[in-house]
Amino acid sequence: MKGIMFALTAGAGIALQGIANARIGQGIGTWQAASMTQLTGFVTSLAILLILGRGGWRRLGEVKPVYRAGGALAALIISANMAAIGAIGATVTVAVVLIAQLMFTFAVDLFGWFSVAGTRIGWTQIAGIGVMVAGILILSL
Amino acid sequence: MLMGITLAFLSGVLVGLQNIFNSKLGERTNIWITTTLVLGMGFAASFTIGLVVEGGDLFVLKGMQTWYGFSGIIGVVVVVSMVQGIQRLGPTFAVSVMMVSQLGFALLFDTLGWLGLAQIPISPSRVVGLLVVAAGIAIFKTDPGRLRGLKLRGAKQGITNK
């Protein structure tokens, strides 16, 4: 039960963050908003990291530089997301983001990109994506 | 409409890509190093693009409200909840619940027109559409190993693991 509450909170937080970003973007501009929310998140996370002081840096060097820089993608993610929410609303935006995310995960597993350990994929995943697309069409009626 | 959907789709693909990069980081470090690094990189990239696009105007925060400065903390709450949820429920179920929760709250925020969002009245087609998307997520997260003989090329690992 506690686990469900945590997962629900995480989902609510992600949805809230999307619309908060869109709102802040309208207020002070897209890049100002993206910079500000990332900076405040970074400072908070850094503070937690320092307080916990657990180390764990030792093997950071083993991670490919491109993976270490992956966070930079957030600039594009946030700006595209803000514009999408402004244009089509939060519900359809979230639904399309989730479908795209799952389709990408599916492709990664299918083609073995990024040497990700294969999860189980098969027809249920194709059916799931089909059903989700149908849901989006109904949503946009 | 099409523009919005295209942007949302692009954003989703990039989220998928970033999740992979983040998990590669997470394998070698811990969740807070990963989160700090990801947000720091995100800031550096947004700030750089902002400087290129807007120049000095990037520092003009006309219309600034105090709460804007705290919204980044939501991201940290998300990380904590996600980690706790995954620990208790396992990744597949936790992520499914999280995705459905995102949809539900997005519908709620649209309906209420929260935070100056254009209000979109709730309608039967929106509720049904959302439930169908949620069902799609549940189907996607179902283990295909149960459907023996229907597996795809990339799934070879899946069934032999059992």
C-alpha cells in the first residue's frame, strides 16, 4: 500500500512538474524557466547528496562520457513538453509522451541498442502500444 | 494539434533515451549522484541554449513569482517517491502505477485549469480515452513470456530466463 502511495505521488509530481514548467515558461520565458527549475532541482539534490555523504563516486569514471552528459537532453525535453502542454493540454501531452517512451523502450530492446540487458518483449508490447494509440485517438475526439 | 503531438512525441522519445543514460549512470554510482549530475547537466544545457537564443535577456525575469524558484524541488520529490515505490513494488508495477497516476493527474489539472492552464472540460470521451491508454500501459507491461511461440527476435532472452 505504501509502495502504491509512493508510485502515485511520483506520477502526480511528474504531471505537476509538467504544468508548472509550462506556467513558468509563459511567465518568464522557456529557457529562463528550464534553467531555473533545473538549477533549483540541482541545488536541492546536491544538498541531499552532501548531507547523506555516502560517497559512491569511485566508479563514475567508468561510465561513458555520453551517458554522463545525458542530463543535457532535459533542455530539449522540457522545452518540447512546455510547448506541447500549451498547444494540446496536459492529458494528451502526457499520453503521447508515455506512448513515445514505451515505443522507444521497445525499439531499444528489439534492436539491442545501448547494450541494454534485454527485457521481455513480444506481442503483448505491440498490442499495448496499439491500445494506447487507440486511447489517444479517443482522448482527442 | 499536430505540432503539439509531434513535440510531445519527441519529448517522450528523449525521455526514453535519457532513462537509459540515467540507468547506465545509476549502475555505477547511486541515485543522488545520478540525480545531481542529471539536473546539473540539464541546467548547463538549458542555460547555454538560453544564452545563445536570448543573450542577456536570459537574465530578465519579468513576471517572476516566488514559487517559480521552488518548483525544481518537485523533481526531487519525484525521485524519492520513485525509488521508494520501485523498492516496494518492483520496477514494472511501480512504473505502471506511476504512468497511470501521471495520466489521472494530468486530466485533473486540465479539468481544473490549474496554474493558468487552459481549462479543458471533462467529457466521457476523455475519461474513456484515458482508461484505454491506461489499459494499454497495463498490457504493455504484461510479460510476453506467457505467450509462448509468439516471441519476437529481441525477446530471446526473455523466455529462457524463466
